[in-house]
Amino acid sequence: MLNINHYVNGQHTQTSQRTQTIYDPATGEARGQVSLASQDEVASAITAAKTAFQTWSQVTPLNRARVLFKFKALVEQHVDKLAELITLEHGKVLDDAKGEITRGLEVVEFACGIPHLLKGEHTQQVGGGVDAWSVNQALGVVAGIAPFNFPVMVPMWMFPIAIACGNTFIMKPSEKDPSSVMFMAELLKQAGLPDGVFNVVNGDKEAVDALLTHPDIKAVSFVGSTPIAEYIYTTASAHGKRVQALGGAKNHMLLMPDADLDQAVNALMGAAYGSAGERCMAISVVLAVGDIGDKLVDKLLPQISALKVGSGITPEMDMGPLISAQHLAKVRDYVEVGINEGAKLVVDGRDISISDHQQGYFLGACLFDHVTPQMSIYQQEIFGPVLAIVRVDTYAEALALINQHEFGNGTAIFTQNGQAARHFCHHVEVGMVGVNVPIPVPMAFHSFGGWKRSLFGPLHMHGPDGVRFYTKRKAITARWPQAKADSNEPSAFIMPTMK
Ligand code: NAD
């Protein structure tokens, strides 16, 4: 059985007083225990990170990047082990786990360019004999709090850029699948990262609250559900910290009558049911415009019945289990609610049975048709393999629905009409938009983030916003007076202006 504690100052720590069981969602069996950090345990990790900041912030950006280059090579060398850790605790299929690692590594690659990314601006001769420039300096100790659904990629949205900028880091992974972050901590040490620069505290609300209120934490990056994101944002902001808090989603695909339906359906299958729908960029609603709804259902049905559902470790599965027994029960309840609300359950995945994995948290793909915007299965994030089709008459009606929704993480339009696509990109109130691309997750050198109640705080994650988030800017104005000539200058009592 696993015994996962914390990782502080380059060492694994003792077990905490409180622990929680980690499960393998494919079997329903306990894999071990994870420690839940107390306030004091969090404080000692922060002390280690604060001490390490003194030296790490003075290491040259080039040498900080070199550690990340080595870390990238080590992750690639151990990709199979890392993917297996993800699958054993999260449940997603192994290839999907490897895909998540690749997307995370792209942020490491971006952070390897930190010598270039940290460059400031310089203006010579802003006034007579006066030069001005700006520099971007590290903040200090910063914290990251991650959700269960991307145990490697989401932490990698945060720590590579934070430490490349010269900060030291406290990671608080999801208590449901903490092993992959603990393994990455060891790989960072092997890559030559000094002790105390990257620390892991495992835990629940107690550990999170300790991070949000500690005076030595300068910034908090959070990804998770909207109610917690809002709590993180308000609490950490009230304690004077910089915050970026990414929340939940309800991503719509707007399917125009002129779309290439085969292409759209192939894209939709992966976007709706990949990772059992437990992705913040999953498509959970299709707005079928005009008369395309019936054709859509006809094309989806054979693909849904061909889906291979089983343990993520078994090769060639399309979809693994949900994360926990509680979450499975919650998603099943939503299916019941949808039926009671009057939606038509076209495919019911609830009676699925996986031989050899009877205790796993499996749910087959579910498809609802004739969902209306008044229904809670339309309004709320379900975070499971449940796709809703809403039939609308016009493009304008579809656009209005997306814009009225409380979430604004991702969306996609499928069409062959460039004018409609262009109008959509311009007018849709959503942070990440795809045109014939179902999951428009920006590459690492752009920034990731939603709008409305999908993100609290001004800056998105990774890319240029990541560097801005983890640095503070200093503007310097300098002159070197010529000793004799300028020494008789009178004092000035008016607002200084450049001559
Ligand atoms: P969650 O909000 O339950 O947990 C996220 C983190 O917050 C965990 O580390 C957890 O320990 C901590 N936490 C939970 N309850 C807390 C509390 N009361 N006080 C303080 N901390 C608390 O989310 P989850 O179930 O792990 O992840 C799924 C959610 O994350 C979904 O809503 C999904 O849309 C969202 N998500 C969003 C994005 C994005 O980029 N917007 C990406 C991935 C996941």
C-alpha cells in the first residue's frame, strides 16, 4: 500500500495526523493513504521555500532554464511510469495520460525560454542624460492548487514558469491522485533543482486555507470547480495575494446546418466522452441549428455504441471510469434529474458492466436529446460522460444561449461558412474558441483561461500571462550627472517633467 506524505526541502516527510484513502477508480480498491497537511506542516514548507528563494532568485535565468531542460528529458525518459501513475489514480486511459503529459511538457519547453521571456524594456534618453528601463523580478514563494482531472498537466501549467521566473513553489495536488506530482518532485531534484525550490504539501481545505492566509505566500494559482475558485480568489485576495483561479465549465458546440457532419461527429465523440467527460474543456452541450438535430443523433448512435469502456490500463480502451464512487453517484443522479426534467435519454450508460472490474466507478456514455435551457442538466456542470443536445432554430439563438450561460471556458463552432465563423469568434463571450476544432486548448506559448464564472482574476495561465503573473515589474529611471556641470542645479518643487 502506498503511503504518500509531503515533499519539503528535497525530502519526503513523516505521515500527518490526518490521512485519506487513495482509490484506483477502475477497481474501486484502496491504493494507499495520503497525508493531509496541518497548518503547521504547511508553514514549515513555506519556511523552506522562503529560505530557498534567497539563492534561487539569484541563479541566472539561463541556469534556471538548464534545470528545466534536464527535467524535460527526465520526464520523457519516465513517461510510461508517469502515465501509469495518472491512470491508476485518475482512471483515464494510458494514451490520454501520455497526451496530458505532452501538453504539460510544452509549458516546460516554453519556460526553458525564460532568459528571453524575462527581458524588460529599455528607452535611452527619456530626458537629457536620462535612461529608463524595466525589469521583471520574482515574487517570492508562490502556491499552486490543482484539481484531480489533470494531475500532471495542470501543475505543469504553473510550476515550470513560476520557478523559471525565480520564485519558489508550494504545490498542493488533488488529494485524490497525488502520486504523479510526488514523482515529478523527485525528477526535479534529479534534474538539479536545489532543495526547497519545489515543495509538495498534500491535503484538503486545512492545507489550502493555510496557503491562502500565510503572509509569506505572494501568489496563488488555482484550478478546480467554480465555487472553490471563487472562494480561493476572495480569500487569497483579501490576504493581499495575487490570484488566478480557474473554475468550472459548460462548453457548447454550435453545430451549423452546413457543417461537415462526419467531421463534426468524430470531433464531438472525443470531446464529449474522452477522459469520461472529466475535462474542463469537454463539450457537454451541442446546439444543433435548424434541421441538423436528427442527422446528428443518427450519426452519433453507432459511434456511441462502439465506444470501448474499461480500465484505462487495458490497451485500446476509449474511456475509463469516473474518479470516485461519490462522483459516479452524482453523475448518475444528474441522469435521473434529466429524465425527470423531460429531456429524452437517447442513450443510457448507467447499466454498463465491465467484467473483472465490477467494483470500478464506470458509467457508459449517456446522450440526452431535446434538452432545454431551463433544465439543470443544461445549466450545471455535470463533469461526466453525459452529452446534451439542445435544438435551436437559428445561429443567433444559439449564440445568445452561449453568451447567457454563467460559464465561459471553451466553445466551438462547426461550419463551412467563413462569415458565420468570423462573426462567432468576434461576438462569443467565451475565453477559448474553436473553429472546426472541438477542444481549443491554447498551446503553451499562448495563455489558457475562460471568461465569466470560469475564471477569477485578470491573468490567464501559462504563455505570456504566466510570466506576467509570476513576476513583478520594476521601472528604473537613471542619470549620471556630470559632477561639476550639474551640481548647481536648483531643487525642483513641481512635478518633474523631462526636458
Ligand atoms: P475541486 O474544486 O473540488 O478541487 C480542486 C482543489 O481544491 C483540490 O486541490 C481540492 O483539494 C481543493 N479544495 C476542494 N474543496 C476545497 C475547499 N472547500 N476549500 C479549499 N480547497 C478545497 O475540483 P475537482 O473536483 O478536483 O476538479 C474538477 C473541477 O475542476 C471541475 O469543475 C472542472 O471544470 C475544473 N477544472 C477547470 C479547469 C480550467 O482550466 N478552468 C481545468 C481543470 C479542471
